[in-house]
Amino acid sequence: MSEHILLPEGSLEKQTTTLNLGPTHPATHGVFQNILELDGERVMKATSTVGYIHRAFEKIAERRALYQITPLTDRLNYCSSPINNMGWHLTCEKLLGVSTPKRVDYLRVIIMELARIADHLICNSIVGVDSGAYSGFLYVMQYRELIYEIYEEVCGSRLTTNIGRIGGFERNFTNAAFEKLEKFLDEKTGYPAQLREFEKLFTRNRIFMERTIGCGPISAERAKNYGFTGPNLRAAGIDYDVRHHNPYSSYEDFDFAIPVGTTGDCYDRFLVRNEEMWQSLSIIKQAYRKVQGFTGAEADVYHADVPAYYLPEKKDVYTKMEALIYHFKIIMGEADIPAGEVYHSVEGANGELGYYLISDGGRTPYRLHFRRPCFIYYQAYPELIQGGMLSDAVITMSSLNLIAGELDA
Amino acid sequence: MLTNEIIQQKLTEKFGDALTQWEQPYGMLTFTAPKEMNLKVLQFLIDDQELGFDFLTDLQAVHYPDNKGAELAVVYHLHNWKENVRIRFKVFTAIEQPDVFSATALYQSANFMERETYDFYGVNFVGHPNLIRILNVDEMDYFPLRKEYPLEDQTRIDKDDEMFGRG
């Protein structure tokens, strides 16, 4: 770096090139704009612009009842919407003082960990695509399809899931859902075999290693100062995980390791995500075993017994008097919502996803703020790519797991 | 073990009666500081050996139009990872002169968060290196998350506030 002579700004002899990378560049996987000052292929300076798909969710949320906010959270990190949905339900439950039965917690854990796998496999395979290895992406993509089929079986939709309700799920998991889960978990034909194959393709691949080691590194202190959370922080060497530090949804009942890296570069981030997928698979298996352990009436529990807040199932609304009454009470804003302020966070697929909710006792939040992990750590991007090659900037962006919907809220 | 009581005691020893409104909603210690003191409090929370709140989880503002003279609240969420304790502290400022010192010198992460807060509430973070709009268009000349900008046409009678639990 030191041998480059920088000429003064506006000088006729200025020799850097300005490149507008984005907002709709095929290499950016989303609406990201970075104005790069390039010296040859080397990035001298980067300026990020965000907000291209800003949709004012925080303002919209101020006119929406609690149960209507889930669709907004879907559209934050849309690669793992169920985690966002569950995070929102958990926040509401904390505000309302609702405690959920263990079976609901375990079912939630299954769905959340599936979402984490779906998110990580996209991110890691995209890192492969950006480094020139397309096939890994196609290998794992069909397994995301299996995950989406499970979502579909549980809630009816695939990408923006709107899954669950305050207090639990909208309906019990069907046998088909569990069969699909077993198909996904199968050691020989399911995702574990494919993940091993995927790792064989990349982890010790000379070209991939050369391409990613030392690319976009960050130290633990810088990462902390920049507000990193999630796999990106753990790749830098800090073992902070909300699932372990502030367990929600009965995560304390599960055995799992928190993988950490050392250098915080693209390769470490890749490895951390891969290992997290194994841990998630293990958590899902444990949770599935626990769910199978419920027998008799307990096996039919899929929501907390809080009729004042839990939006009843439609078939009950049509056939049962009480369900109809509570349905109207909730929809018309008659439910007793306490005033108070609550912060709740979950371990989203790319970091700590927090909800800061202030309620004044009205039907809608007085103020709702989303702590979006990638909005906060995206600030480090110019620093990460400075001095590197343009192609490293592309791969660094994809390995940070930036999701435009979450960035711009 | 770092408990809320110890934190409150240490902060009271240091700042005396300047810190007010001690609360613990849902277990999170919450207090209010005068807005001139926000950086001093943040710095103390980082520097003190025992406290060590050196991770800025979140920063945002809230608008209370009825709270005359202190309409805007800037809320900091801090986290001590070692002891795993979170705290929240607020500073209030008048909306006519919404100047609050910027925390960017302490936390790089405050940069975007303060820009977002400025963008939506117009809080003027003094000392911020690049306080411009971030999510909204640059031409916008108001601060959209303030309560005086209703989301929907308020003349609609079919969506009267009274029907929505806020009469």
C-alpha cells in the first residue's frame, strides 16, 4: 500500500477511477451501492449508500396491532423469515407475560434452526459462486427447497412465512411435516450427506482457500467496536451467541457448541457458518427427539393457553362461541396490552436481531425499533475492503451475509 | 456477579443525583441522564473495571410530543458480554434544539445508528463525522417518525382512533 502515491483531490493528474458498484450490479446480490475509488484494481476508498428499498416498517408498525406486525418482520432478513417471526412473537410474549409450553418451544427451535440452515447455506454457497465455483450453489439449493416444504406444511407459505402466532403456532404440525423433516435429516439421502459433499468441494479446496484466506479480515476488537454480532463476530474470535447468553425458547435444554474463528476473514466466516449448520442439525435432532417424547394430550399442545392473546384457529372461530369472542376481541383491539418497554433479542442468522418495543397500553406499539444486525455491521465494509482487490470486495460482501431487506428495513 | 443494584450504586457514587428515573422494566436496568452528560456516562460505563459495558447494542430515539421541553428521547442499549448484563439509558432533549453529543468517538457502530436516528427524528448529533440522511431520500425536509406525521389520512372516520384502543 505504501508505494501508492495519492494525488490531491480534484487534481488533473488524479489517477484513480471511480466505479459505481451497484445498486443493481450482478455481483452484489441485492440493492447495495458502493462508490469505489480504484487504483487499477485496488480499492482505495469506498463509500456505501443504503436505503434503496427502505419501506418505513417502524412507522407502519405504529399503526398495526401486535399480531399484524409479523408480515413486516418477514421482510427484514427474508432468507430466514421464521427467526424474525419467532423473535417478534417472543418479544410480544415477554411484554404480555405469556409463557409457552415446552412443546411449543421445541417446535419453534426446530423451525428456527431450519431457517438458520437455509440462511447459511445460501450465504456460503454464494461465497462459492462469487469465487467462481457455481456447482456448490446448485448442490445445496435443492435442500433449501426441502426446508421450504416443511415451512409450507406448517404455515402454508415459503419465503415470507408469517409463521406462528403470539403464544405458539397457528396449527399443530402434521405428520407430513415430520416426515419431511425426517427426509431432510436423513444421514444418507438428506442434508447431512449433501453438506459433507459441499464441504468436500470447498473447505480444503486450494483455489477457494487462496481466494478467501486473508480476504476482508477484521480483528476481534474492531469487530466489537463496529457492533458485529453473529457468525461474523464469531469468525473474529468472540464466542458471543444470544442462544447461549440469553437463552430464549428453551435453548438452554440443548447441547450445542459455538464455533469461533481467529482471523475474521472470508474463509473463517465460511468455516464458522459451515460448522453452525452442523450444530443446527444436531439441535434439530435433539429437539425432534424431545418433541417425539410428548405423548397423549401433551402431544397436541401447539400453543400456550392464553385465549386473550392467542388468535384462535379459524375452524374454532367458526364452531366455538368462546373462540369467536376472543377472535373479535383481539381483532378489535380489546385485548389488555400492558404499558411498558421491552427489549428482546434472538440470534438471527446473521447476528443479534433485537426488538425494542414501547407500548403505551394501546392496540399498537407506541414505538418499535428493529435492531438489524447487518445494518450495524455494514459500516465496517469500506474498512474491510480498503487496500484489497475489487474481486475481493465482491467476495467480502457476500461473505458478510448482507440482506438488503434487513439493511434498509 | 454484576447485579442491577451494584450498577446503580456505582453510577450513583460517580454521578450523584444527576441520574434519575431508575427503573427495571422486565429486568433491564433503565435510567435517565442529562443530555450534556451522555458521553461521560458512556465513557464511565466502558472504563470502569467492574462495569465494562463496552458493546453498544442499539441506539434509537423516541418522540413524546406531550413531554414539553423534552420531547425527544435518545435511548442507548448497552451490553457487558463478560457478565452478560444489559442496561438501557436515555437522554431527553427539547425538540427545538435537539443537540446531543455523538457517541461515534467511542463506538464506530454508532455512526449509522446515529444517522438513522437523525434521519427519522432529527436529533442533531454534535460531533458526528457525517450526519446526513441514510435511509430516506436526501431531499426530504421533515423527520418522518415524529408523531406529528400520521401514517394515514386522519380524516378517515372508518379508522377512528377510538376504535383502535386509543381514544
